[in-house]
Amino acid sequence: MGQNQGLLYRITLLLLAAGLIVLVLVVWGRSLLYASCYEGLVFGLVAIGVYLTFRVLAFPDLSVDGTFPLGGAVCAVKIVDGWNPFVATLAAVGAGLCAGLITGILNTKLRLSGLLAGILVMVGLYSINLRILGGANVPLLRQRTIFDVVGDHLGLSGMTLSIVTVLVVVVIVFIILNWFLRTDLGLALRATGDNEQMVRSLGSDTSKTVILGCALSNGLVALAGALVAQNQGFSDVGMGIGMIVMGLATVIIGEGLIPTRGIALILVACLAGTFAYRLLINIALRIDWVRPGDLKLITAGLVIVVLALPHIRKMIRGEWIPPAKRV
Amino acid sequence: MKKLAITMFIVLVIGFVLGLGLTGCGSNNEEETIPTTQPTAQPTQAKQYTIGITQIVTHPALDANKQGFKDELAKLGFVEGQNVKYLDKNPEGDMSLAATIAQQFVSQGVDLILSIATPTSQACVAATKSTHIPIVFGSVTDPVAAGLITSWDHPGGNVTGVSDWLEIPTQIQMALNIMPIKKIGVVYNAGETNSVTQVAQLKTAAPALGIGSVVEATVATSADVMTSAQSLVGRIDAIWVGTDNTVVSGFEALVKVCEDNHIPLFASDTASVERGAVAALGLDYYQVGVKCGDIAAKILNGENPANIPAEKMNLTDLQLYVNPTAAQRMGITIPQTVLDTAYKIINK
């Protein structure tokens, strides 16, 4: 019975989502949808990274706010130096891996709490990013980026180019993660988040898996940062502010929309959640009296609604028994 | 579950690619390309224009730029509410938001974008890269260094506008007329290309003006202004600020530090004098906006922005504002000779 009702609920949500998309198409046209698709894909990478630490490893890694601009900074500086943009993007991923490594080491070897480790890395990365950028901002307008290269090869431009390029990256990431998280190491990673003591008692080194998970997560976020910097034409030290909140919001929305059973569905849920979130944000920006500065409040409101929804459903169905009344 | 997930994913991807393929050609033409080379009808006829306006942060100079622009366009027949709709979005210093706003303007298919200040202009130029949406920039100190245009006379793309370029030696000379300065401090955001250009000019001009040393203090956001200003205390005779958007938006913090430590503060935009600077030899940003309005009207009437030269303001347009009360609080008196030549004396 629970399963069926769950299914009905999910179908209702998906229908609502479909209805929303149709409404958007009719009122605001395709370009809002396309912009949301592009953002859904590229920030979906951030969502996947956040999911890896937050849910899979059960480790709240707040360093995302620092790793996102780190990826953008390393990539921008290397492209300006004349490196091949693909290599520069890989360098950005490498930088993210290092940052994650540090967070993991702080937690496992130096025994700092996960929350603290993430915050410290985030704060430290602000200064490091400023040093890398040599200021607060590096323009990439006249440089050759991944998007330019792909655009030349495929003859695309504009939003179509952005979406296709990012889609390719996301598909590659999806395939790699889907494979990796089913290997022995990947399974150990997933088990660590589930029950760390059990994993250790079985002889696996959870320090290694935590460090690996953090590194992977931050690598993904840095990749997203590099892509965003190249697409928007500049890398800025402040471009990661609020990224962790957005990541958590999108993960939570995604979990609410799609049943997260199995790795493949989890990854799809992250992307779907990010798409839904960016769609709502873009719609909000189109409303005249909504100012860009209001977006953070809207995000918080959205997350509250999505988090409270299951509880409200329970209360409506009379299934919520307040603690005092338990017999 | 695995099959379901993979199937869903494949369906999404296919649906996407199909959707793009079927509509891809259409979308690029529909909302993103605006023909500007065809002569359009007179503005007073029924055509509705949508103009996107964005400025990096709220401060009086940029606000005046915007107002001048709107007023001038109204004078030339493009009146808000009649044939023009303005989309006014302000990212308040958040660069990612600036990029999102620029992208929004593009996807909404605006007829023209007015981008005020260098960072927002950079974001708008990046967003309109493969479209024909014309951009008029305002209050951008050095559009060539910022990567917005390739040459002042023939911008050659879809971007042109009005620069608030200042000759730095003239600025410093104004300060030197009020008090002798051997060591000058400058607070700026190294991430704003306009500030970097001005500080470089300052360093080149300093020896000839008799200034022994230039001490720099950089900020990344307006929240850092107070700390950076305090790092200069005791090392300089006076502080000078260029047309740096970050510092000007956090100007009050700088004024406080200068008043507490009796350090005279000189600015480059006249609105800052009312906020507590001793003096500024600045442009009337309203007039900058008026020139932007002129250029925008030309573009909306069919001229190609590639052929409209980017303009600087006439240096005879500079106005000297002084604030003797602020000077007193900072420990100096403005000489009568300077007071006599001032365009406006503010006592706040």
C-alpha cells in the first residue's frame, strides 16, 4: 500500500513538473528552458559532487564554496597562459582533487570533524584563489575555451553549443561514476557512509575511502567551476559563494522528485533536481518585482518546502503520531 | 531499477538531442538575433522596444548614469511605458548573478542592453557573443583593456558606449592643490580592470608630480574596504580613490577610517564628496548617461554599433566638488583659491 501511494505521489509530482515545463514554454519561450537545461547540467555536476559527500559518505563537506572558484581560477589562469583549454580544464579537476584530498586528510588523519574540515578548506581556498587569479577577476572573453573548440568542430554556437558541450561532459562523468561506484573500491566508499564501524571491522581502510570520496566530490565541483568560468567569460573569486546551499537544495529537490534507488537513478535525480531548481530560479528572475538579490531567500524557501513535504503528507494522512501520544 | 534508470537517462538524452535538432535552428534565429543593420521605422510608431539595464552595484554615480540614459532616450522619442520597456536588474556585486542576468537578457531577446560599469559589461559581452544584441556600455574606464572592444574608433562588433576615462595626473594635481602629498595611498579592487588601469597611470605619473611613494591596498569585496584602509594608516599622507566600483560602494567605511585617523580622502567621482571625501574632480555621470542615450537612440534607429565610435567625456566637463567640513574632520583646510574655483561646495 505504501509503495503504491508513493508511486501516485511521484507521478503527481512528475505531472506537475511536466505541466510547469509546458507553461514555461508557452509563456516565456524555449530559451528559458534551454538556459535552465544548460545550468541544470553544469550545476548538476556540483549536485553530484555534493551528493557524493553529503549522502554517500555521510560527510557534510562545505568546501564546495571554495572549490568551485578554484576550478574556475586554475582553468582561467592556464588558458590565459596559453594552455589547451581541455588540458586547462583537466588541471582544474586536478586542483579540485587536491582540495578534496586536504579536506579528507584533515578529517581522517588530523581528526577534525567533517564540518570543520570543510569550512576550513573553504576559507583557506579564498586566499588561495585570490593568489591564483592575481586579483579578484580574470577575463576570458578573448581566449579560446572548450566551447570555442567544440563550436568550431561542430559548427554550433550560442546556447545550443553550451548545452551540447556540457551534456557530453556530464555523460562522460555519468558513465565513469556509474562504473566506479560499482567496483570494489566504489562499494567500499558507499559502505563507509552507511556504517563506518562495520566497514572497518571488515578490514577496509575507511580513511582511504573518505579521502577518495572527498577528492572525487571536489574534483567534480572544480570541473563545474571550470566549465562555468569558460562559458561566462570570466573567473571571479566570489563565484562560489552560496554554491553549497545550492548544491544541497538541488540534491534535496532531486531526491524528492526521483526515487534514489541505485547509483544510476541517484545521478539522474541530482541532474533532475538541479534542472528543476534552475528552472524555478529563472522563472523567478523573469517576474518584474523579484530582484536578483532575492534569489537566496527563494532558494531557502524552496528547500524548506521540499524538506517539509513528506512530513506534511504524513500529517494530512493522519500517520504522524506526536511523540507524547506514543503508547 | 538499474534498467529503469538507464532507460530514463537514455530517454532524456534522446529527447534532448531530438528537441535540439528539431528546434535548434529555429531557436537561434527566433529570439537571439536582432537585425540592427536594417533601417527601422521612426521610433514614435508602434514598435515596442525592450531594453535591458544592468549595473554592477548601487551607488550614486552609476544611478545617475542610468537616469541620464533614460531621460535622454525619452527626449529622443523612446518613452518608458509608451514604446519602451526597461528590464532593470542589479546583481549588487555578485559576479555570477551578473552573468545570469546577462544570459536572461539574451534569452528574453532584448533589443538593446545598457551595461553600466566594467564588470557587468564584461558579463554582457560574453553572454551576447554569438548574438546580434547591441550593447551600450556606460562608465567603463578602459573598454579596450576590459576586452569589450578592439578599438575606440571602430569598435567593430555589437558593443560601443561611453567611457568615464579620467586623466589621472589632472586628478592628482587637484589633490596637490589642496595639500602637499609625498606619500599617497590608493585603495582599489585588483579585479576591476578599470582600477588596474588607473593605478598604473598613478604610479607612472607620481614621480613627475613630486610624489615619492604610492602605497596600494587592495580589496576583493566592499566588505574588505575598512580593513584595507586601516592597513594604510600611518604610511601615507592622503588616500586617493579612482572610479573603483567596489570601493565606492563601500565608501562610508573608508571615510570613517580617514576621519578617525585624520587622513584626507580624495575621490574621483563627485557623488563621493557628499559622502565624505574632501574633494573630487569628477564627471557628471548624468551626462555620461545622456551620451549613452544618444548612442542607444542611434542604434535603435538602425545604425550599426560597429561603426559608432566609443566616446570619452570631454575633460572640460569635469566639475570640482569640495567639502570643507569633511576636510576639517580630516585635519586640513581647503585653500581659498581652490574654493573659488569649485563648481560646488558641499558642507556635510
